[in-house]
Amino acid sequence: MKKILILNGPNLNLLGTREPEVYGNLSIADWLKLASERFSDVELIHHQSNVEGELINILHQYGFEVDGIVFNPGAYTHTSIALADAIKAIPAPVVEVHISNVHQREEFRRHSFISPVAKGVIGGLGLRGYDLAVEYLKDL
């Protein structure tokens, strides 16, 4: 059975309540329940942190154990060279996922330090983007 880490960055613990017009009404707990049923052949592991260093530690911990990582780094996407370096240091493939279409938002959101080191990028498809990333990683 493949193991896939779902890793969420800052403010994503508020999914379902934070700006529902941008991020939707589904909480990450609700999505995980549906995803566990949909991907019964995959062990999904979820972590979320609002702290950059904790995200790096989680990448280091799981990046040598799991078959892939679905990573929504939130606003750290646009600021964190350290997260990009952590991804480059691990063998697990990472798919960068964003719930909103960052290219339709503020100018600063259009640059990602994560994209150049990610296996792929999915954005603007809501939580369905997480499904697509899991599907891709499980088939690698």
C-alpha cells in the first residue's frame, strides 16, 4: 500500500471557515474522510503547521518514508527558499497544490519558490486538486 503525505501550510487549518468564497466550505477533516474512502488503497497521512520550521521538519521526517507528498505551502510558497531546499533534499516526489488560482490573485502570489523543485503543480481547482495530486502520486 502506498503512503502519501498531505502537508498543509499556514492558515489551512481554517479550511471550511476561512474565506469560503476563495477556499470553499469543506474542512480538511471533511476532505480527509472523503479521500480515505476514495483512496482506500492508499495510506493518507496528514499534517498541518503554521510554522515554517515545523513544515521543514515534517518534510525531512516523511520525505524518506512516503511514496509522495501533496504539499500546499500556503503563503510560504512565495517566500520560503528554506522549504524549497527541504524538498530538494528528499527523495519523495512533491506535488504543489493550491486551492485557489494564485494567478488570478495578487501579483505577489504569482511567484513560487516551490514550483521549480516540485514534480508538478495544481492550482485553482479547489480541494479537487488534492484528489488529482493523490491520484497522480499513487500511480507513480
